[in-house]
Amino acid sequence: MNIAVAILIVGFIIFIHELGHFLLAKANGVTVTEFSIGMGPRFASFEKNGTRYSLKILPLGGSCMMLGEDEAINDEGSFNSKGVWARFSIIVAGAVFNFILALFLSLIVISASGVDMPKLSSVGEGSPAEKAGLQKGDLITEVDGKTINFSRELMYHFYFDPLTENPVEVSYLRDGKEHEVTMTPYQVTRYLLGCSYTPAENEPAKLLEISQGYPLESAGLVVGDIITGVNGTAINSGKELSDYLDANPMTDEAMSITYNHEGVENTATIIPELYTSGYQLGWVYSFASEKLSPLNVINYSFKELKFNIVNTVKSVGFLITGKVSMNEISGPVGIVNIVGDVVEQAGEYGITATLLSLAQFVILISANLGVMNLLPIPALDGGRLVFIIIEGIRRKPIPKEKEAIVHLIGMAALMILMVFVLFNDIKNIFG
């Protein structure tokens, strides 16, 4: 089921992309020899008005083949017989249609479910946010000069630009009035023992799970052992253990853990492991959706499109600079897995919620495909646009045989990348 849904989603997005090329080619008088969805051998096709329409076996791509696209053909309907701007519009149309699809679906999703306004749901006592005067209900509008429209945008802002010890400038709305404050983040470190335990007040602190490679496993504790003391303090229940750890946050200093293993009491000296260290402002913002007026639905739909495009561009930049690992790239198998998660999580809320969640996913993928195709990589639309732009500047085309060689090399590199991504998807799912 998940595979079928993923194929339909990917196939539909690719269809819209290739439709953009097709319609602009027809509008500019270019002969389209084949319009296809999928790759590999055809399993269904028909011909009409000189164009063959095909479905191919592998649902991993598509194409809009135009006469004379990669070779010099002396024909009025050939791609390369058209002017620079005509060819530019045909090539860029695929990405533009992906953006239009994302915008259209954004209108539907936001109209139906609203948007996640970046509104504070709580402010920590004594935190930088509280000291700056922020309160529950304040609407964050800007961080360090960058406009914030969604809670997701606020989250991704700090993902791409993590907090440091440097001050942060924040603008927010309260009762319709805009305020500006400067906050200095405080550092937070978190240490773990690597376990989960029974949290009840009337049950012993029995270990339910022990994480591989963490201190408790290294000390020899196993699932089923019962924590009975920490640093000389008796622990009689899971709640007492939780209360003790809240009152005495773990550091890199050694701890004495007393535990019961199969009726035998033991004591182990354990050094907690650093799990995370970072900076915080001490606020929590809501991801709950709020309904909007019809005019604001249109406004925020464009903002949703911009948000997805900007995030894709930033992600590519992180990938190029090595800030994001190649292992985090997902391909077709990863998309199937994500679709399964979307359907499973939204399914309990009904068919409408499931369809809206899938539409939100299509918005993300369609915007990603649009951006990725515009990258100046040979064999992609962006690579072809580079040659067209160079031709426009030089007022003379680059020889087609040379351009074809560059695109062939690019296609070979993309095939290698696809194999790597496929392997990576399988490893992430089963590894």
C-alpha cells in the first residue's frame, strides 16, 4: 500500500514537471517526440499528433523528448532552432510547474487546517526569554533580522544557524504591538545513563530498556534490574528516581548506582555520558495550527512555498559544505518509508487528516524537485540553462556535440548518485 501511494505521489510530481516542459514546448512550436512517465522500457504507449505518450517500467523519473534537443537538426520544429528566450522558458517551465503545484496544494492545506504560527506556549522561569520580558502567547516575527512566519521556520532557523553565546535579537507581537529585545542564550548540557525505567510512584525503578554503548550497559546492568539507590540516597520507586535526577542533574562526575539483580544487591560506579551540549533561550513555541482568513490563506500559501524553496537551497548548501552528511539524503525507498510514517501517524485522525498530511508531503517534495532541477548540474535542467545563458551572452551557441558530452558525463554521475542513495535508503531502513 505504501509503495503504491509513494509511486502515485512521485509519478504525479514528475508528471507535473514534465507537463511544464511539454506545454511550453508546444507553445513555442517545438516538436515533442515523446512524453513519458518513468524510465526504462515502455509497457504502455500511444501516438497522437506526432508525439508518443508512454508509461515506462521504472517509476523513478520521466521525460519530455524534443526534436533536436541534443543534436543539430535543420527543422522548424527542432528545439535548437528556437531563440534563446524560447528555449530558456521551455527548460525552466518544469521547475516553475513544480512550484505552482506546491503553491496550489499549500492553498488547499492551509485553507483546511491553518498554519503553525510561531507563538510561545511557555517561557522558562529565570530563562533569557523571561528576563527579556517575553510571555506566553507572544508571536515571534523576526530573529536576527530574518522574518519568521511559521513555528517550523523558527525551528529550522536555529537548525541552520545554531545558538551560540552571542546575543540574539528577537522581534515579537503582543496585543498587536511589535517589540524588540536582545537575549543572550545560556548553555545547557545533558548527560545520560542510557536507560528507560518504570516511572510509577508505587512501583520499583525497574530497567525497561538499556541503550547499547551507554554507561549502564558498560557497567553490566541488564533489563529487569531494579535501581535501589543513587549516591547513597535510597530509591524506592520510579518516581523517586525521576525526582532525584531532576533535583540533582547529572554531570561528568562519577555516580554510585545501587541496584538489585536477581535478588542480589550490587553497586556500580558510573560516569554519565554527555548526550548533548548547546545553548537555549528558555522558550517553547507551539506547532498547533491556527485557521486564517481567506486573504491570509493566500498570503501564507506564498510564504509556505518560499519556506520550502529556501530550506531546500540551504540544505543543498549544507550538503556542499559538509555540514549535512550524504547519509541523510533520501531517495525512492526513503520516500516510501516516509509515506508509510505519514499515513500511520495521520491515519488515526481519519481520511481527511491523512490526505492533508500527504498533500503537505507533496508540497515539500515538489518544491525540492523544482529547486534540485535548477541546480547548474549537467544533465539537469539547470545544467542546460547554463549553456543557454552562455549562448545568450556570447551570442553564439556552444557546439552541440560538446554540450552532449558534458550532459552525458553528468548523467553518468547522477546514475552513480542514485545507486548510492538507493543503497543508503536500504541501509537506513534495515540498518
